[in-house]
Amino acid sequence: MLIEVFGPGCAKCETLLKHARHAVELAGIEAQVVKVSDYLTMAQRGVLSTPALAVNGQLKSQGKVLSSTEILEWLKG
């Protein structure tokens, strides 16, 4: 599983990254959590507002910091 957190490195983006890693721990799964800071890549992936989160290439959220619990729901499903 691949989880991508999109953002330039602001506090909200870093918080979302932390929550994504925590959700992976809670789920007890193997997943790669990566941070994407490149603006061109974000634009190509359809990210209009940061922070944003994608799971296995599918954009799940933009413009808000999700909780670990919210991310965990996508990881289980």
C-alpha cells in the first residue's frame, strides 16, 4: 500500500504526515508513507489545496488535516 501526503512542508502538512504514519501503525499493515513536496507533481495529480492525502494513487482528501482515525477508515476499507 502506498500513502502519499502532498504539501510544501508547512505545519499542517507535517501533522497530516504524522497522522498517516500513526494510522498505518494502528492498522498493523505494511505501507509506504511518502511526502510529496514537488508542486508540478501535485498539479499533475490534481491536488488543488494542501495538505492532501492519497491512498494507492487515489486522492482521498484535500485542504484539511485528517485525524489518524479518519485515515484508518480508508486503510481498513
